[in-house]
Amino acid sequence: MSIMVTGGAGFIGSNFVLDWLALSDESVINLDKLTYAGNKENLATLINDPRHTLVQGDIGDPLLLASLLEKFRPRCVINFAAESHVDRSILHPGDFIQTNVVGTFHLLEAVRKYWMSGGGDLKADFRFLQVSTDEVYGSLGNKDPAFRETDRFEPNSPYSASKAASDHLVRAYFHTYGLPVITTHCSNNYGPYQFPEKLIPLIIHNALTGKPLPLYGDGRQVRDWLYVKDHCAALRCVLASGEVGETYNIGGWNEKANIDVVHTLCLILDRLRPCAQGKSYAGQIAYIQDRPGHDRRYALDAAKLETRLGWKPVETFETGMDKTVRWYLEHQSWVDNVTSGGYLRWVEKQYHGKEAFP
């Protein structure tokens, strides 16, 4: 038996593949386009593992998808493949429509044909797991209750709109064709192998290289933070026990303002890697112009997952953040490699300006 993972060389996908193979002998077919965020180095420990097959390719390639499904006969497909950075979606929305909407359509079509042509066991046991985001729900006020699975979609960025569209396609394939799908919406992930365009690895990288620590607007935007290994555990739980056609929120129960996240990172770095001058890294915090359409608050109510499937996160915000900082400090060569290609400098110039990133 095997499973198929799309986008399995990216941040969350690679963590899922690594954890899966650490806990199971079931093989993984890993399809990834290997763009800047899909990194073979994330999977370096699997290079000689016969249970892992990495295929460079696009979920928008119907012929490739059909050949992989026919060759490997996976019992499930887990779709991580997506363009996922809000800032880049503002500048290049077409890329997000192509991957997240058109790509997901081609993936669903290939999976539908594979599933419908399979035998009784495949048709009964197969699952398509769509990994999505809390951003499809829109933004919350400070006193609003956290998003529940029954809340309507109100996306506010090209990224979240493209993910909402792909989620609607997944739902439609369940109701129209009976394809056995499950969708999950996760809150902000953090942890090992996250590309340093996202807040937490960017702050760690900039702190250690003596650069300003950029915060949009007043830094009071609130997010629910979920350690990536907890997210992977929740996905395994949903895959094993989730009800077909259902949606599950995966949250960390850790609402924090961005400024508080940055201060927490600074305190951990002050302890683990003190500045030579004896100053706190907090002195490098720099407030920059807010991005267009910046959602003020996200929060997920993950009670459905806990009450129905018995899952809840293991890590607290403090333990997860400590593990994350330690990982980046211990894997400096990985950070150097992923930031050496010039993309991070392009991000800095595009979004944050010369003052924040001299």
C-alpha cells in the first residue's frame, strides 16, 4: 500500500512526509513542482529510503497525474500543493489562480477518474484530503468568536480567494461525483523547514544577521499559532478517522499578536544565542507600512476535531517556539542554502523597502 502526497517538499508537506515515514512503513509518492519553497533538502534524510519516491512535477499536468496514479495505486491523496504567501499573491495573483484553482481542478479530475475505475476496495477505502487554511474565512474582530466549520467563506486576498475556490471544487466533487473527500483548515503553522519569507523564520534569520525585524502596521494583528508537528498529527488522525464529506478546523488554541510573537522570539534568542554587545534582539524591531487588505485577526475553533476524533495539540506556544528556534539555530546550513538564491532579497525589496532591510 502507498499514499500520494502533493507539495510534499514544501514546509508542511515535508514535515508530514518525514513524520509519516518515521511512524509507518507505508510508502509515499511525493509529487512536488520544486519551486523556491519546495526544497529537496527538506527530505535529505530520505534520499536512500526506498519507501519514498520524489517526483518533480505539477499538479496541473493531467498526463503525469494519471500515470502516477496508475503506476503506484495509492489508497489516498493528500493535497498540500499550493502557492501560499499572501504578499506574493498581491503582486502575482495569476500564479495563485493557476496553481491553487486550476491545479486543484486537474488533480481532482485525475483522482476522480482513478477512483471510479478502481475495484471495490479502492472505491470503499480511498480518501482525498484537501489541506487548506483559516484565511478562507476572512477576518475577525477582537471580540468575535473563533471561526467554526459552518462559517461562510469571506476571503480578503488573492491567496485566500484561490484557496477558497479550490475548497469549493473539492466540495463539489464530493456532492456531484461522490468522491470521498475531507477538507481541513489550519491556523498559522510554524516549525522546522519553513521558508524565511514567513514571520517566524524571517525574524530568526534577521535577528541573527543583524537586520531589522519588520512588523506590519502596529504589529497587533492576531493569529492562532499551530506547531507544524501537531498539524501533521491532526492530519493523520483525520485521514484515519475523519468522516467523508466533512470539514475539520485544526487550531493550536494559541492566539497571539504578531508583536508578542516577535518579543517571544527575541527572548528565546537572547537566552540561547545572546548578542555579542549584550543587547536584546528586541532593539532591532522595525515597524513598516501595513500591507493592503491585511486581515486583523484569525482564530479557529477546533472543538469539532477534539470532540469527534479525540485530537488536540501537544505543544504549547512556549514549547513549540522553543523547539522552533533551537531547530533553526542547529540547522544554519539549511537556512544559508535556502536564502542564498536571491529570492529572500527580492522579497525584502518588494514588500518591506530599503529602510527595513538595508
